[in-house]
Amino acid sequence: MREEMKTDNRIPVLEAEDLGIDFGGLTAVNNLSLKIYDNEIVGLIGPNGAGKTTVFNLLTKVYEPTRGTIKLCGQDIGKMTTVEVNKAGIARTFQNIRLFMNLSVLDNVITGMHNTVVYGLTDSLFRTKKFRESEKLAEEKAREILRIFELEDKADVPAGSLPYGEQRRLEIARALATEPKLLLLDEPAAGMNPQETEELMKTIRFIKEHFGIAILLIEHDMKLVMGICERITVLNYGAMLASGTPAEIQANPQVIKAYLGE
Amino acid sequence: MGNLFKKMFSRENRGRTASYLIIIIAYIVLEIMRLSGNMTNLLSSLLVPVCCYITAAIALNLNVGFSGELNLGQGGFMGVGAFTAVVVSGSLAGVIPNPVIRLILAMIAGAVLAGAVGWLIGIPVLKLQGDYLAIVTLAFGQIIKSLITNLYVGLDKNGMHFSFVDNHLNLAEGGKVLISGPMGATGTERIATFTAGAVLILIALTIVYNLIRSRHGRAIMAARDNRIAAESVGIHIANTKMLAVVISAALAGAAGALFGLNNASLAASKFDFNLSILILVYVVLGGLGNLNGTIIATTVLVLLPELLRSLQDYRMLIYAVILIVIMLVSNNEKMKTGLERLRRKTGKGADSHA
């Protein structure tokens, strides 16, 4: 009870209220309310087609919400574009990997710093001191991030030639390079074997502690979800079915029904 | 010194160093041949045009190779630059007798105007996804050709006169017609030089290489590789693509300016769709995102028809066959892997995207 009180006094990193979107007559997401606090890992789960990725697309303004408000650290981001949302502090990965396949692994991460290590066009064209210093800084930062994901040996390899699991990790690395307050991970363990998943769990925990950011993740691997999430929200047919700690969710009869049927 | 040498041949800079060396060595050799009289008239007359085509092709590679947007109006941008330069050079002839300064000013004016036109075209088009830039630049090339074909520009002591009606310039006595409708530019003072052409290529190479290996260039390539992902890391797609379009158009404008000032008379019909396609062919054959390839392909494909002149009627037939053969060979998977293996063995992993 005391824990609850403490939580409510803080400003949430993400606060979505009554979020919803209709595609024509179809309501894909409805009445979704989400609060994510600083330094917290929250899971978003649900059967296939429940609208989980649609929620990510709403939060990053790839889709325009039909209803509801989205606030990031108290700031209304409902009117922003995808680019502005990222600048405000939300970064994401994609269910179907979207890397810059022809760029090197290192350049993929440095590209993530587009708005964090900034210099002007004249700096680029005339190779000014500011350009050289910024590029050096960006490269150092990028290599540091690659080290976390154990990709430092592949820095100069084109992203497209990485194996699947490493591509997934690189996507997270690139998202982190944008220095987000909230990181959205869309099925980060998809296609990974149990050992890789185990490694990934450690990495996600490390990111949370090292960068002190909030993480919202979609995942079907229940071991991962139950293992690292502090709270879980369950979606079914676009609506919120349940929300609570992993233990509460596992014991919730409605959730079990949604997953396994009657 | 040793440090500089190391840097020049680092993996990252090797392609760039090769480009500079190709241009500088070719310039020195050709200039010595020309000055010592060991060059045919045909070849020496091609020196400046080749420089113009190479610059326009390098610029187009920024669009097609690095930005991934098809631009079918590079000839049009050259046309804008060419006729701007003719007017600027012609009207400044009395004020600035020094041809070098006048050439530089004319080329800057051509670049600025062509860049501005590129920007205007980009505003509506780059907000859209898909091949709209190709469609609009295709139309632009046709429009600009028709526009200049009907444009009359004259100069007298009262200043400049523009007209779209045949000979309604109303020039005072002693006035000079700079652009005369379908006849195009006539009586242009030929102030273009091979040196200016070589310098222009070096400038174009520097601009494109510096741009590509920077925050802006990475954004351009990221937008090409994955639009949605690029937006998700905070890259504004339209602005990024605009940068590539404007810089490409400006460089094409400068190249056109040099071209315009290399001919005593020049009609707008020179800058037609064929020219745009020709430059695109240089870029595609040289390799998308490969500037050294662009330089070599342009040189070979400009010189080839001239060297085949002795074959008379069969000239374009042979040219076409050679084009097809190059295309087949350069796209052959076995050839590619073979070349890649060779590169790795010699440790010369030329980075085609850097």
C-alpha cells in the first residue's frame, strides 16, 4: 500500500489515457490507459492481433490516435510527428527488423545520434573543428553502446550481413543512441534461441540500470516477460484486459481464458 | 606527413583518395598533351564537356545512389545553369574584363539558380512517398527546355531586357542579344577552360564525399535504406532528401554553366530528356553510390561514340551493344563475387557506400 502511494506522487515518464484508434469501422485499440514510471520495465502482452504493435505505432505517432491523450514526462506529445516524438524522448525497435542495411553497424548507431550529436551543414562541408570533435564523440559513444550489445567486433560490417539475433540487438543499440527517456521494444526476443534470450534479458536489465530509462516491451516469450517486467498490461481485442505484477497476471483467470480459450 | 599518408589510404578514405588521384593525374597528363600539341582537335574539344558530364553525373549519384530518389531532370538543371551563366557572363563582360573571375561568378550564379529551382521542385514532391520526384523532374526538364526555347534576353545601356515574344526586346542602339529564342545563346564569349572543369570536378567530389561521411549524409542514406526507421530515430525525411536534391541541382547548374560558356552558340534543345537519361546511364553503369565508377563510366561513354566515329552508320549500334555488354558484365553475380574475393585478398575493400 505504501509502495502504491509513493508511485502515484511521481510524474510518469509515459501517461496515456483513453487511447484509441479506429481504422474505418474497426476499432483496433480502445480505451487504453498506460502509466510507466522512471526506471521501470513494463510488459505489453496479449494474443496475436490484440493490437500491441498498434499501441507502439500510436505512441510514436506513426498512426494518429482517434481518441485519447499521450503525455511524456507531463508534456503533451499528441500533436507531434514521429520525428518530434523521438526528439522528445521515445525510441523504438520494430517487430520486423528495420535497420539501415547498407550502412555499417557503427554507422547505424551513429545515425541514431542524429539529434543528440548535432552540427551544421557548413561544418560537414568544410570539415570544421566542430565536425571533427562531434564525429569523434559520436564514434566513442557508439562504440560504447556496441560494447554493451557485444557487437563491437562487427562495427565495420554492413548491418544487412549480420545474423538475425545480432540485427535485433543492433536495433536496440540504435534506439538507445537517440538517448530516449522511454524505450519501446517490439518482440526483442523473436527468433532468438533460449541462450540468446537469456543474454537479452540481462542486457535489458543492464540498460535499465545503466541508462536509468523506462522500458515498455511487447513479447511472446513468457519466461522473458515474467522474468524482467515489474508490471504487465494485457491487451485483448484492442482493449485492456488486465494490469498488474507478473504474479497477479499469471493468476488472473481472464488472462488465462484469453490465452488458452474456454 | 606519414600520418596524412596513413589517413589518405585508410579504409574510410581510400575511395576518396582514388577519386582525387584519377582526376589530378588525368588533368596533368591531358594538359601536357594539349599544350605540347599532341592532342587531336576532337579530343581537345571534348575536354570541357567531359568535365561537365562527370560533375553532373557525380551530382546525380548523390540523388540516385545515396538518396535513392530517381531524378530525370539533371539535363534541365544543367540547362538552367548554362543559360544563367551565358546571361551573367554576357552582361558582366563590360564590367569585369577578367575571364576567370567572370567564369567563377557565372558558375556560382548558375549553381545558385539551379539549386533554387531544385528546392522549388522539392517542396511539394518530397513530402510524398514514391517515385514522384522522377515524374516531376521529368516534366521539369521538358518545361525548362520549352521555356528557354521561347526566351529572348538582350542587354543594352538601359539594362537587361526579357521577352517571350519574338524579337520584342526593344533594344537601344548598340544593344546585344544574349539569348535568342530557338537559336539559343549566340555569340557567347568562350571563357570555359579545362582547368576550370578539373577544379569543378574536384569541388563536386569534395562536397559529395564530405557530405556522405557526415551526420547529413548518414541521414540521407538512412532515409534511403528505411524511411520508417529513419523517422523513428528523429530524421526528418523531406528535409533530408531536399538537401540531396538541392546540392545535386546546384552542382549540375555549375556544370551546365561551364558547358554553356564553352560554346559560342548553344540551343536549349541540347538540354533535353536524352541528356538527362544519358547522365543517368553514366551513374547506373558506374555503380550507384560509387563515385569512382561514375567518373570512369562517364569518361568512357562520352569518348566512345566519338572514337567510333570512323564506323559511321554502325556507330550507335556498336555503342548500344557495348552498353548492354557492360551492363551484363557489371551485374553478373559471379563477376561480383570474384572481384570481391580479389579485393579481400589484396586488402583493398573499396567501400562503395562511403
